[in-house]
Amino acid sequence: MTWRVACSLSELDDDLPLAIEVINDDDDDMDVAIVQHEGEYFAIQDECSHAKVRLSEGDVEDCTIECYLHGSKFDLRTGAVLNLPATQPVPVYPCRVVGDDLEVDVDNPIPMA
């Protein structure tokens, strides 16, 4: 696993997604939404699979993030799409707390169950 610092924990507020860019092993910029929800941390691709808009601009509730444009919801744990119009999941990434930072591994998405 290749862990990279995504943000400081002090930058996060409950249920307010934070848009970040993380560079992967191929030196590509990856857009990721970081979410602190009910004491847990999640990293999810910051693009709706339906409308190609930032998920970080949507609402967080019940361990889901909602695309603000058309209302598709995605599970923060798995990336699974929970309602139309989206039909494709989005990648989620492992994250961990190290000191005062949150690290993410964008090179190894969490496999869908």
C-alpha cells in the first residue's frame, strides 16, 4: 500500500465533505472526497458516475453521500450506487489516521463486496 497524507484531521467537520487531490503512483491527480461521519473516516472518488460532478458538493447522511445534481446516493463504505439515475459504483479508498493526519491509498481501491 502507498499511503499519502490527504489532510489534517483539523480540516474535517462531521458530514461536510472535503475535496482534495491526491497523486497516485503514476503521478496522476486523483480527485477524492474525504468524509468524517459518525466518528469514522471515508475516502471516495469525488465524481458522480452519472453526471460527472463533484460528490464533495453533496450531502452526507446515514453513511451515504448524495450527488447534488440529480440525487444519486453512494455508500461511503463501498461506493455502491443506491438509487437512480446513477447505475455504476464509484471507487472508495482505504484511509487511516496517523497522528493528526488522515492518509489515503488511492492506488488500492477497496474491492466491492
